[in-house]
Amino acid sequence: MYKNNEECSEYTFNAATFCGIAFKDNGDIALAGLYYGQPAVWDGTNKSDLPLVSRDDIVLWDISSIEYVNGKELIVGTYMVNEAEHYIPVVWLDRQLIEVGQMDNTSTFAFDGAFTSSMDFVLGGINIRHDNAQAFEYNDMQQIFTEIPYQWEGSNASMVYGVVNSSKWNDPSHSIYSLVTEYYEHGYIDPITGRIGSLDSINGGFYLVKNGQVMPETKYKYPKDNTLASVIDMSMNSEGEIVLVGTLYDMEYRNVRPAYWINGECHIINPDRIGDDGVASRVIVKSTTDNKRK
């Protein structure tokens, strides 16, 4: 974890992995992840196990995000069952398990979620079929899955990596923004791990969806051939700039490199460390009187 752009070692745990981080309403940090492969949440350094689905064929759990609004907690996760290796999304609302189910009985992986103004929730992720993988949103109030159409010709994989209620950005409209990363003109890419197989060329892009509608002005295609831009999370700083984080896969260096974007401009993290790889998976911005945390 990084605090004020410096590596932070105060949160160090054995046998734990974290994919969700959030500030509580009182400013405390909470973490969500896996402890020995089982879903758990940490209030600071105090761990609590999360309730599990009652079935014997679960072979893998994944925790994606955690969020707090007005004292309510939303944790998003997914589990995989043996049968056809299907993924099934779940949420924990105030630490109570809610089974969301699959989209069209296909493999459905949830990456993020957010509360709506009515304190229902919206999920986003990827629906995996035999011939493609497509971004989806799930609205809990209507209990409806909706696939997001591809935006570029030839695309065969897209995914929602971030879901944000605009109130997090001091926007009182409570609009729901989803961040979609889309791949096109590529060889095989595992939609969950991002592992890249044999390919001749690769390109990518991303865009925002606001209240279910694609925002054309946000569509961004990475300009360099043989480079994949994969954005995973987003926030907004006190200047009103959208901050995105994710990775670049650069064919020249054959490495995945962590990066962030501010208003569409890309910045590689540790650009001089060409031989290293890495993933930037989450960004949080907290404004205070004297500083910001990111």
C-alpha cells in the first residue's frame, strides 16, 4: 500500500491478499480481501470473516472492492464453481451475504460496485461466453443485468473495472459512472487474469458509461500500436480532474507496466524501471486542509 505517495508498511498481514480499500465515514481505512483464500474484511488491523455461500463445489473466491456511504458498507466479490469453471458474483451488504446470480447462466465476474442515491447498488464486471467477453452492469433495484455494446469494430472483449457514484466527487446528481476497458485486434487474452497469449498486434481503449449511456467524449484509444492500455480504477481529485489507474502492456519491453491517467494523459509509475512489471489496481483521493492522499 502507498500513503501520500510513499510505501506504507503499517498494514502488513500474513496469508492475506487485498483488492479493496476504502475510507470509512470517520476517516478510518478498511481493507477487503482474502485470508487463506477465504473472504474477510479488516477494520484497520482487526479482521472479520465474511459469511460464505453454502455449497460444496466452490473452488475459488475473489474479493474486488469495498465502499462506504452514510455508514453503510458494500463489498463486492465473486466465486468460481467446479462445473464449467463458472464465475458467480455476490455482495456483502453490511456484512450480510447477497447472492446476485449469473447473467444468462454464463460465467459472470464482478469487479466493482457502488451505492445509488436510494442505497441500492450497481455492479459492473465481465460476462464471459465461448466467443467473447463483454462488459455488463447489474442494477439491484431492478435485478437486471445489461451488457454494454462494443464501441470499436472487431472488439471481442470488454469489462467494467470501476463503478462510482458521482457523490464521491461532490456531484449531487448521484450519477453512476462505470469505467469500461475494451480490447480489439488481438490474440487470446484471458479476461480474468489479463494473461496475453500468442498475438501479432494488440490495441486497446477505455471509456466511461454514465447512468447506462456511453459518453462518446470519454472514449480513449491508446495511440501506440502493440500496446494495451488497461484501466482498472478511477477517482476525481480536488481540481475536478478524473484520475484513472491501470496498466500498459508494451510489446517493446514485453512487460506489464503500472500507470495512471489524469484527464486522459498517461503517466507510467517508475518509468525508469523498464525491466520491472507491475499493476496499479486502486486509487483513492482524500482531500484535507493540508494535503491529499492518493
